[in-house]
Amino acid sequence: MNVITKIKEDILSSELPRGVPLRQTALSVRYGVSRIPIRDALSSLKSEGWLVSHGKVGVMIPSLNWKEAEDLSLMRAELECLLFEMAFDDIGEDNIKAARKYLFELGKESLTLVCRGELNWHFHNTLYEVANRPTLQRVVEGLNKQAVRYLGFQYGPLSYRSTSQDEHEVLLSLIEAKNKKAAVDFLRRHIEIAGKLLTDYLKRI
Amino acid sequence: MNVITKIKEDILSSELPRGVPLRQTALSVRYGVSRIPIRDALSSLKSEGWLVSHGKVGVMIPSLNWKEAEDLSLMRAELECLLFEMAFDDIGEDNIKAARKYLFELGKESLTLVCRGELNWHFHNTLYEVANRPTLQRVVEGLNKQAVRYLGFQYGPLSYRSTSQDEHEVLLSLIEAKNKKAAVDFLRRHIEIAGKLLTDYLKRI
DNA sequence: CAGATCATTTTTGTATACATTTTTAGTCAA
DNA sequence: TTGACTAAAAATGTATACAAAAATGATCTG
């Protein structure tokens, strides 16, 4: 497992402190590598939204907040549906099959959140990639990767996991039925409902 | 001027070759720095969409293409309008004034494309930032920065520059008139029309 | 005691050196 | 000739060392 993933895990598990700047030297001893790969990782994580550069203070772990959750959900609803619609007609048997494989993996119990996030993305991306729209796809990928930070709530307090699995199944059925409009609408709801649930929860606490 | 900007300039002016992998060593002698800052720059440029990592071959300058132009325009239309609408009611005198300052700068003749792109972004961002939606704003910023690659066409063959200036003026007027719906619609058209012009042109050549 | 200035320490950025991986070129056998 | 295997070369990743910048804290002055 590479440094980026390790840092992500440690952010999710709160083993890295929030609110204080992360020091390159400290991280390099923590993960047993030199500062160069740490610097690389930090810059990646910054562009993925997992870290923010707070002026001269240094790089910090941003707190989860409803505005970000809402923004991510709004953007995903718009852009993923657009991409999905572009892809729809070219989704074939083999894509569905590949998607089911990821869905099966997602059903397993002992998976780290980061891993779960990856699988979730692979599932969706299997459907999106046939659109052959690299630029749109890249942005959507970025949004999904950033959204992983919030997965802990969905699988924890909101116990959204089994719902999510079921919804993914329904989505595949709609694709197999070649029911484009219904499928796109369903995807939009899938994203919006999960987003609203999460946003409301975050506003509350 | 830092290495990232220099590389961007050289990409726009085609002084760096497209289609062949960029070598870190070559770049480091070209720009007179060691490989570390080059690596940093390359990773930034990759996440900004100015470079793509083509498998094991190495990092390359992607060719401009209508699909990317269209994707960027579609995404900007959706997301910028959303952000603009969120911001609208909080745009004040001072924001308008700041925006006009950037507009004035944009009127000058001798500006590099990269600089022009920066100013254009600052103009729009002045209006967006009051929305206080960091996540959405960051994505929109990324899209705008990526779109800079295509600015050469707009200011060259498509001679869109004076039109663009005029449209920016109109937008400010609509804001001053507190005409929210009209302003948002106008922004959407502004983005869509420029996008369509560019996309059609790129399909043609 | 408040505030400013300067020295010390810490932190980050960059250069150089080394290790690992990948690519290339060449040789040999079928 | 072609294909596979091996050695050389090149390119990238990583470690260490050094330089520049920033933060800290102590001392001095009003």
C-alpha cells in the first residue's frame, strides 16, 4: 500500500490530527520514507481535496462540513448524469458483467473505507468509461475520490450501505432493460438522496 | 515567473513538442533547475489537465480536441451558473469594482495568453467567491484553468476577444440592476455560445 | 510592561547522489 | 528472418545534503 493510501486511511480514522499543520519531517518518520515521496503525496492529496493549504500555516486536514457535502452531491448529480447519459447507449453485456463484479466485492464485510470508495468508483466508472469522454470523466472521478472522505458517515450513522447496494442493482437492471430515461433519473435520485441525507446529518451535528 | 507558468507558455506556443514524452532531465536543463521542481510542476500540470500520463510511455502534452472543449463548456455552463446564482445576492459594490479592474487589465494589448487566462478567471472569481462555496469554487477554478489551453483559438481564429469584453460588461450591468435571472441566463449563454463556437471550429479542422 | 529587533531554530524548497525500474539494443538459437 | 533472452543505457523514484524562507523566542529599549 502506497503512502497516499496510508495517509488517507489515517485521515479517515482520525489518527492524523485535524486542525494542526502536518509537518513533512514528522510524516516521513511516521511512514518510514524520505520527505520527497511525502511531498508528492501531500501535493496529490491537496489537489484531490483531502488536504488544504491554509496560507503560510501549512497543509492541514479540512473538517467535514455540510457545504462541501452538498457541493459534491450537487456537482455529481449534474455531471455524472450527463456522463451516464452519454455512455448509456454504448454500455454492453461485458460492462454490466464487470460492474457486477465490483458490486460483489462491495458486498464483502471487511473492507477499509478507502478500498470501498475505490470499488464504488470502479463500479460507476465501468458504466461511464464507454462514453469516451476523458475530460468529463476525469472531473467526475475527482469528485468521487473527494467524496470518499464522507463515506464513513454513510456506512456508519446513516447505515446507508445495504440501501446503496440495492440501488446499484436496480440501476443495472434499468440498464439491461435499456430504459435510458428511467436509469438516468434513478441515478440522479441515487446521488441526490444520499447527498441530502448526508448534508442534513452534517447540518445537525 | 515560476516553472509551471513557463511550461504552460511553452505548451501554448508549441515550443514543447506534442506527441513525444517529456523527459524530466531535458526539462530540468531547459529551465535551469533540478529535477525536483520539474517533478512538482509536472504533477501539478497533470492534475490541472495540461499534461496527461500516457501509461508507461511518460507524460505528454495532449492535443486540443473538440470533445474536451465541449466537456469543459458543458461543465462550466452547469457549475458556474450554479455558483453564480449562489453568489448573486451577496455581490456588492466593491466586488463589481474589483471585477471592473480586472476587466480593464484584460483590455490591454500585450498580455500573454496565460496571463489573460488568469485575469479572466480573477474577473469571474470576484463574482463567485462571495458565494462562500469553496468546494464548488475549486472545481470551477480547475475547469477555467484547463480551458486556458483553448484561449489561443478564441483570441486568434475566432477573434472572440472584443465580444468577450463586451459580454463581461453586460454581465456587470445586469448584476448592478439586480436582475438575477437575466444575469444567470446571460452567463450561461456566454459560456455556451463561446463553447459551441470553439467546439464547431475544432470539429472542422 | 509593551513592542520592536535580531539571533536561533524549525520548516520547507532545491540540488545532488544513489537505487530501482523500464527501455533499448544486441546476440544467439530455432 | 524472427523471436526470445540478456546486457547496457536511460529514465524515474527515493534518499540525503544543503539553501532559503519562515517561525520562534530572547533581549533590548522606550
